[in-house]
Amino acid sequence: MSRKPTRRLRPRSIAWISLGALSAVLVALAAAVAIGGFVAQKELRAAVPVVSKMQDQFDSDDRSDLAASMTELQGHAAAARGAADTPLWWIAEQAPFIGPSLHAVRESTVAVDELAHGVLPALIDVDPALLRPNGGAFDIAAISQLAGPVSEAAASGERAADALSGVDLRDTPGALRGPLSQLTGAVGALQPALSRANALLPQVPSMMGRNGPKNYLLLVQNNAEARGTGGIPASVVELRLENGKMDIVQQASSSDFANERATPILPLDPQVVTLYDDKIGRWSQDMTSTPDFTLSANLAQAYWTERFGTPVDGVISIDPVALSYILKATGPITLATGDKLTSSDAVKILLSDVYARYPDNKNQDLFFASAAVEIFDAISSGDFAPVPFAAAIVQAVDENRVYFHSFDEATEAAFDGSRLSGPLPASDDAQKTTVGVFVNDLTEAKLSYYTNMSTEVLVDRCSAVPTYTTIVTFENGLDEETSNGLVRYVNAGAHYPKGTIGTDLQFYGPTGATFVNAVIDGVDVAITTGEHLGRPVGRMWVVNPPQTVHTLAVKFEGHPGDSDDVALVHTPMVNPVTSTVVEVPCGN
């Protein structure tokens, strides 16, 4: 029986078959990615508005709609991740041109899924009422039980943040850029707060006096006389926490301490003296002059223990603007004087009207003491709405109106890097470059109530080394008629003509930057310079008669590796401060 000859494939035929097989694989891969991409983008776009809706629902006392929104979000998140987080998609990410876009979409689906299945479910059952004392005391045991859910949420938040850290919105499809920008903002705001809460919760029982009483000083900074972190600490209250119960132990005003000292109450860094004078350690009213709240806390502790002998475990600072936010949660309060404070008029009454109503210092002190007691009583009794209260605190912290320092090392470590520790980060990092400007009134009056300020930083990256020019527009809005009608305590005219405001401003550059020059109203000027908190500082002095405006600018040179994200922080003033960051366009 004869055998048919075997037909051998020619090399060209083999090549065509190989190319055909490869084409088939590529077509299948492209089809799978195309279908997955359509699904992923559709579900991502659908998920983002649900996240926004849930933020509002979390802020409401009525959480009946949260469960439905959670189910809806989880459905979108699972579908998006299921479509994009696949081996075929990962292979396609290695392709040139389209690869970065695919990577950005996939990582975004991971972030949404972590948010939907890890972060929010862990938080949804947390009872906001835990923020409210019951019978004058916080439930320490119940608060401690939050450690598990918060730890779980923090871990998921970290994974979501890690996923988004590699996403460049410029690589994402145009239709996704807006929604993903919202998502990035939500995760960026939530994740640091979760990490902080996770580190702090183990310290809460001790902070609330479970193992013995804790004494905290509450500084109420008066922004009507500006200082670096707000204003003079005109009112100081000693709070005691024991087993979660809060009590006012002692109250004092700045006049109760030994001021006009020959030498500072504590040794001061020579650089601090250069930039702020040694008066910050010789007058209790000046302890809040620098943006270093740790220094302010140490000075407050020294003054308090010298005068009253009570041990101090920590120092809290707040201002009347923050108190007005809190009044949105507590509702109006009536003082012992008969005056009523509401969220809309508290700032005006506390920082302006009080001086006309009570022209002598003693009655002013009684008024402020009564305000502090009544607001404290509303909080300690739990007579407030917990969600608006939390929102008020968050807003105040965001505006650098609340600070905290603990003299317990473990507790202070839990706050390390927090905005509660001070307005400037300990150092700039790859994520953010920070500059700052801080205001100290030299008038010895209460005229900061009438000042208006705007701030701007010009970022110039047109050369190998970036520069940062911080510009402050400073206005004395007081007119002559109003000035003449003010009581002497408000408008003393001790160092300047009545109505004129003298101001010391300290400009802080980025970590490790170099001072370049300073300008006032377009004219180069020589100023005092130094270094503080690892940053270059320029000190400028300006005098504003009524209805005048001055523009001050200080320029710093940074480093090629500085972060593209630039932040500008400033003294929290009575009147809102506009703050902008402007990238200088480069020529062709």
C-alpha cells in the first residue's frame, strides 16, 4: 500500500499562520479591553455621584437612605473593578500610548471598590451620638470600641489612596477626568483623617481621664488683636477630664499673669527672638505670636503653673470664629449678662460690640468668662446636634482655628503631622510644598477687627530652580467716622495716631528654601531675615492709616525636586482671607 507524501509547510505559510494566530489573539484582547473599558468607565461615572450623595447623607442625622446608597455604590464599584482588574487588562496596560490610560482607569476602579466595600461600610454603623456626652460625660468604653471599625476603614482608605497615587488625571479619558477628580478629592480628604483617627483612638481613654484626671488649658484667642495663630489669648480656662466627665476648674485672663517681665519665662531660640522679639516670652498676650504651637503650649504651661501651680497635661486653642461655628450645632445661648449669642452674631459681639457695652476690663473679662462657661455647658451637657458639631470642628481645623498639644509623648505622637499641631507641616514632602504668612498686630488695640487681607503665591517654574513669591494685600478698612466713635480700649492710639494700625508680618518659605528679596508697594526693601522651623523667614513691618492698602511681597528660591502641589497657610483673621496659588506661565 502506497503512502501519500507528507506536505511540508513553507516558511511563508508558517509566518502567515503565526501572524493570523497573533492577530486573532490581539483582536480578542482588544475586544475584551474595549468591552471592559466601556463597562468600567460607565460604572465609574455612575459611582462618583453616589459618593457625593453619601457625603451629604453622612452629614445628616437621618441616615435611613445610607444603606440604599451603599448598595448602589457597591454594585457600581464591583462591576467597574470586575471589568478592569483582569489579567487581559493588565497585559494591555503594557502597550505604548494607550497603556497609561488603561492603568489609570484600572487603578481608579480599585480605589472606588476599596471605598465602597472597605471604608464606608466600616463607618456607616458608627453612631454620631458618641460625639455627644451623656449626663456630662463621654462614654469612654463605647468610644474605645470604635478602634476596630476605624482600623478597618483606615486600611481600606490607605489602599484606595495608594491606587490613586499612581493615577495622572491627564492619562484618563476626557469623560472621566471630572468625576475622577471628585473621587481623588474625596479620598484625599478622608484617608488622612482615618489614619489620624486610627492612631489616636488608643490614646483617647487616657486623654479622657480613665486612669486619672487630666488637666487641659483652653486658650480663647482674640482675633481682634491679631497674633500668628489667631489672636491674643485673652481668656484661659482650665478644663479637667476624669472618666470622660468634663469640668471647668479655673478661669483667668491675660491680666492674671506676671507680664512685662525683665526676661522671658522660658529660654527662647535666638532665631525666634530675631523674628518676633523676646516679648513673646515676657508678655502672656504674645505667647501665640509664632506658628509654632508647641512653643505657645510650653509658654502657656509655664505661665499657668507659675500663677496657679496646677499641673497641665495639654493645651487647646480656639477662637471666636470657631465658637460661632459650634453655635450652629448648639443653637443660641444666653449669657449671665443677659446677652444672647447666635452663630450669626457671635463674632461681632465677642470681638467688637462687647467693648462698647462694657468699656472697663473687669466687666469684659466677666463677659468672656460667661461666654466660655455657657458654651462649655452646652457641649458638656450634650445639648447639641452631633453631626453639625463635627462639621463645625472640621471647618475650624481646616481654617487653622483649632490647635492641640499634649505633654504626653504617646498622645502627642498620635497628632504628629496633624493640622492641630500647627499651621505649618514639620517639613515639606513629595506631596506638597508649603509657604505661610503670619500676622502680629503691634497697635496694642483691637483694630484687627477692621483689617482685610488677601494672600497669593506666584509659583515660577520657568527656570531650573522654582521660585515662590508670597504676596499680601493688607487693608485698614476703618474710616474716620467709625474710628472716632470707638472706645479708647479699642482704639487707644498708644503708638500710632488713632485709627492707624501697625502690623508685623512673618513670611515663611518652603523647607530648605532661600530668601531672595522683599517688596512693599512695588519698591525693594531691606528686611529682617532668619530661619525658623527649618524654613527661611522674612519679617516685614507696615503701617496702615485708616482706609489705606499696602501690598507686601517676599520671594523665596526653592529646589528642583519641590512638589508641584503648593499650599499657602496664614493667620486665621476675623474677616475671611482669600488665598490663591498662581502658576506663572512660561514663554515659548
